[in-house]
Amino acid sequence: MQKTVLVVDPDCAGLREITKLWHDQPWQTITTNTLEEAIDLLDEKVIDMIVTVEDLGWLSGYEFLRLTHHRYPRMVRILVTNDSSTSSLNSFSSCFHAEDHFHLVTSKPYYRDSMTEIVREMFGLEDHASFQSTGRSNYRF
């Protein structure tokens, strides 16, 4: 059965970028630029992974992942920040690790952090050692 990834990002250019990146990958990509549509999609479809940005408008990406964790505990959750600084990414460390709301924090733009490699590794489609050796600034908890 093919895996499904839901990408939530109010930035339509970011959604076009990720759709282009993943057009030939072995998973289905569903994108939305609204939190409301994302919530509806979670009720309608089987989603294996959520990739969401931190700034979603009336609810933060952190809060959205926290809520989805309680309703869909087996779903892989990835938070994408707009700030790639180490201090910004580390600021999520204690919050998420304590409650296990997510699996990874990375930063935009999508192509720079090689989201394709991240998703492949999270789905077990890539050798873990090669993922670790890329030297990317991704934070796993």
C-alpha cells in the first residue's frame, strides 16, 4: 500500500516546490495551504505523515502536531521552521521530546534540507547510515 504525506504550508510557492520535488517519489503527496483543509483531510484520508510549517495562522504547527499526536499517535510528524538557526531549532527540543508530539524538526527551504531524504528515511526507504552522513541540520528526537 502506498504511503501518503500531507504537507501543510500557507505559502503556495512552498507547496509548489515540494510537489515538484516529490512528483516521482514512491508516496502520494497531498498539499494544503489552510489548517481547516488539513483537518478535513485527516478525517477523510489515511495519512501516514504530516509535514507542517510552524506558522499556520490561528494555530501553530507545534500545537497542530500536538493535537494530531493524540488523535493519530502512529502518524509521523515533521515540523518545518522558517528559521534555520540552531537556537531556533533547539528551542523545540524539550517541548517535543517530553511529550513525543513529533519525530523531526527541520527548516525551510524544503530543498536545502533535502526533505526527500528525510521522508525516505522516515518511511524506511533509505539506508539510515547514509541519511546520517549527509551533515544536514535536522533535529531528531
